[in-house]
Amino acid sequence: MAPEERNERLAISDLLQNWAVWRDAGDWQRFQTVWHRDGWMMATWFQGPAADFIRVSQEGWAKGVSILHFLGGISIDLAGNRAISQTKMTISQRAPVQGIACDVVCTGRFYDFLEKRDGKWGMVIRQPIYEKDRLDPVSPGAAPLLDAAKLAALPEGYRHLAYIQEEIGYRVKRDMPGLKGPEVAALYARGTAWLRGEVITPQMFLS
């Protein structure tokens, strides 16, 4: 690998790791630096500009909303000043369900559209892929009785995460990409188009 390519990959990897650390630590001033000004965040509970995502994350933080991220392996496809990265991750959220404190852990990948502008890499669009999840009570022996019909109606890859988020008042998007299916296939196609230099807009991710 040429030194120039190695440096680009290191810069992107650093950006991806800073996203998780700064967001979970509530370091909002540095967190905003990982995004380009037109950056866009897609999540189960929020879809919109990065600036608004930072604002609502701050508001949730102040209200005690607990969402944490843990990162694993990173894969980066480079094409000049553009890149697509995939990062193995888990999303962990704690919230009460019927008055019982529960933890949800969702396993998946962050799928990121990145661009280097004025010598700096930044996020343009972040779209998580939700592969599987589970819900556990924090205290052994205390388990909430979930609404089976409501749970079954939610997408398989993030149904417990969606359940707990809707319990605390969020409106959850129902067609996020999972491990398989047309949604993730469409996402991969957009990633390929991005690397070819085509225009990819946030509106393509909304339905």
C-alpha cells in the first residue's frame, strides 16, 4: 500500500472512531467536526441534517436518554476524494419498559458516505445497517411483558430497539436496511454509485 493511501485510510479510521467516542461522551463541539456542513444522519429514531442530529442528541442527553456505541472492524473503499466505509458496531440503549429498566443491544454496521474537501475527510451521509438485536432486563428476575403483536410488527433486525425507542416516545422508521433484503441492496448500489462520482442525496434515503 502506498504511503498516501495509508494516510487516507488512517484519517478516515480516526474520524470513524472519533464519531463514537465524542458522541457518547457528549463532546458536542468536537463531535460536529466529523461532519461536513451538509452532513446527514439516518437512524431509527432520527433522519435529518447532522446539525439537527447533534441538537436532538444534546436534548436527549439532558433528559437522560442513554445510547452508547461500540465499534469493531472497519472496511474502507477509496476512490479519489470519496470513500465508503463499513464499521462493525453495536448500539446499546437503556430505558424503562413498563417501569423495568432494560438494555437493548443491536448489532450491525455503520455504512458511511465520506468525502475529502479542502484537505479534510468528513461524513456526508451515515446509514446504519441493523442486523440483529436483543432486550434484557438490567436486574435478573424482573422482566417486562412485551406486546407480542407490536414486537412482531417491527423490523426483525432492530425490533427490540424500535420497541424500546417507541416506548419512550420516539417515532421509528420502519424500512431501515438489515442484513439482507431490498433496502440493504439499494444501499450498496448507492455506495457503488458514490464511488463512481455520481450524485447521492439524502432524499434517496427517505420514503
